Amino acid sequence: MTVLNPRVDFAFKKLFGSEENKDILISFINAVVSKEDRVINVTLLNPYNNKEHQSDKLSILDIKATDEKGRQYNIEMQITDQLYYNQRALYYWSKLYTSQLQVGDDFDDLKKTISINVLNFDYLDQEPRYHNVFKVLNIVSHKSYFEDFELHFIELNKFNEGKNAIKTALDRWVTFLKKAHHYDGIPLPGELSIEPAIEKAFHSLSMLFFDKEEREIYEARLKWLRDEDAALKKAAEKAREEKGREIAKKQLKRGVSVEIVAEDTGLTVAEVESIKADLD
């Protein structure tokens, strides 16, 4: 059994955007939105179509749906950071919102539109939480008068199940998205399998049928994801090293021994000795 990586946007779209998996999508949406906005049923507005993606391999692999109350949803798995992503997120929200009106329709026909952006990178630098929700508020009273607007950002890398115990349904879904492909050949952990939709999603990932062209698209996007992961790890390692070097300089100036500085900063003794030589 080969479990595909659900963070690959192509696999994400086929998993969450197929008619036979609408219960999986409903579970994910309900894990993200407030209790008041939870859905009972959804209609896919752009269900997965393999012919469509074979003809346009660079197509936007988002999922558009509407629920039993007419509310609109746009869900997207974004692999890599992009310039002007905030404008991009607003643009796709607005496209779905305005697409509700046809010639002759009134503005009161517009329904609440919720955009859920699942990000494989850190985007909101000033926000430590992995799930952030944006609405339009009065900056003085903090009251919301524009209930139709709601934008979610879920930054997968900010969720560390080692530090944050898995407590909520969204915690479980984020863990699944990050680690599902690591459970290839082994049972899904109990803290995830207690969610029936996640159990189904896990088994669906191992049975997603790809023809030759689909497999090529998946492999290309998987390589893209791996390259991005490697770049992120390299950047994080470089940042840690730079921070360690700055700490080492301060400690050495205070007369702390090379050995203790190396232990405190994670640098090698040779690296600390090199820094000390430069200071001398």
C-alpha cells in the first residue's frame, strides 16, 4: 500500500474535491469554521476532473463548494510561498463571492463566503498560532458589520504536535496533512483514527487511482513540495546558525569558555574558536 502525500495540491484536490469524498470535505470544513457555520451537506462547484487537469497542468487546484444554506467555500492547499499572496487570497475570495450574482439578481442574494488557505509555509510572521481567522471589524468597537467575509490561514509548519497536544478536530486534520504519508504500511495512530473522516481519508489516499498522466503531474508536484521543504529546512538551519553565532559572540565577549559556548549554542568547538579568533 502506497499512501500519497496529501500536501501535494494535486492529491489534495482529488481527495477532498471528489464527489465520493464529500463527507471528508464536510469534516474538514467543520473542523475549521466556527460552530455556527458548520455544514450538513455540500455541493461541489468544481469537482475533480482528471481530463481538465491533464489539459491544464498548471491549473489552480482549489475546491469550491456551497452548503445547504447557500454559503460559499473556497479551499486551497498552497505548496509554496508566492509574492503578493495576501492579494491573491483576497482576489480568489472576491471572485467566488461576486460569482454568486447573475444578471437581475439583488445584492441580498449574496451569501457568506469563507476562504480556507492551507499553507505549507510560514506566512503570518507576527502570528504564533497556526490557525488565524480574518474578518472585517470596526477598529474602535471591534464589532463586525460585514459577516459575509471570512478568511482562514492554516500554516502547517507552525503546528508541532510535540508541543501542542492534539486536542481538536483541526489539530487532527493538520497532523494528518503533515504526516499521513509517513504511515505507509502501518496503522493510523489512535488520536487520528478516532475521527471517521480521517480514517476514510487515510485509506482513500492509498487507493487514489492515477493514470500515467496524472501520476506524472503528482510526481512533478511532489518534487516541487520536497524541494520547498528542503529550502525551508535550510533557511531555518541558517537562521538558527546565525542566531547561535550572535549568542556566541556575546558570551565570548563576557569571557565564557569556548566549550560552554559551543554547548549553549549548538555550534562546534571549532566554529566557536573561529568566532573567538575573529573577535581577537
